Amino acid sequence: MNTILFNGTKILCVARNYKPHAEELGNAVPKEPLWFTKPPSSIIAHNGTIILPEGFGRIDYEGELAVVISRKAKNVSQPEAYDYIDGVTAAIDVTARELQKLDGQWTRAKGFDTFCPLGPKILPFSKSWLESEISTILNGKTVQNDHLTSLIFPIDVLISHISKVMTLERGDIILTGTPAGVGPLNHGDNIEVVIDGPERLSIKCSAKSQSTVQNTL
């Protein structure tokens, strides 16, 4: 499996952090950040393959910007938060949507192997990234597009909020939320997340059904 080096302790993700995305799934806009986690075993790298598990219903893409923590952070204030960012990268939060609704909590739905593509590289952070445009492209068609300025809870709020609960360690990753336009992945799809900031980040992956992958082993 094509994997990316991960030297942190956890992957933290925030849900419904763009108002149109919360609304498209019929959810209320949260009053404070709504957190969940993904296991490190869900990570794959640029040009990797998202394996679509069978028997779990619809599997969705969610394009996101991810930030990488530079050093131990506990009880960080918002003004200090940006000092704890090492860099940024592109991410896809893959979700078993029907399983998410069934369980009522999201560990299984978000935690399958290959459900966290990251990459293709980590770029140094500057505040210029906060105005980046983010797009998701499915089979050559743009299906998500927004700007980081649309985040309900900006990145400094996210770092401060979670560090008051748990210690962030060097290498930990925070996925900052997805814009409206999420939808299903199918066998043979090609998915790309493009982030236009001070530099251009672009992660690409393909999607294959579980039975097809198993049959090629």
C-alpha cells in the first residue's frame, strides 16, 4: 500500500466547518467545533488507492486542508495558535455515509484503511494559506469549491479549542473541514483535491472496490 510518513500520535478532524456543507446533509451548524478522529492506519499517500469496502453503502469524498503540528501544544491561546503549525497538506476525508448515520458516532465510518489520503507533500505554513481556495475534482469535474476564509471555526480557533482538551504532539494532523458538494465515490473514479495558496497543493487518488483489489492479490 502506498503510504505517507506519519510521525504524530493522532489525526483529528472537525465536522461541519463550512455552513453550506452542514446544510447539504440536513445538519445544524455547530456552536463549537465538533471533533472526531481517524486512525493512522487510514493514511495513504498521493497516487494511492482508496479501497471501497463492500456491504457498507455509500462511500463519500470530502476534500480538506490539513495542518501539521510542529511541537507539543497544551492550553494554547488563539493568538499563539499559529506558532504551533509546522506546515499544511491536502487531505481527503473518506466517509462511509450510511454507516455514519447508523452508528450515530463516526469511528467506523471514518476509520477504514485508506480513508485518509494525505499529501503529496507538507508545505511550510504562513498566514497566506488562510485565504487559500480549495477544490475537489472528480473525474475531471469540479464538485467542491470554497475558500478557507469561509471556515466557521478558523484554524487558530481549532488548535486552541482541542489543545484545551488534549495535548497536541509534534506531527499530529488536524483536518479543518470540507466545503459543500460531497458525494459518492465509485469503482474506477479518480479524485483530486487542489489547494491554491502561496503554493499549489494537489493530491490525487483512485478508487477501487474491495473485491477488485482482493482479486488482484
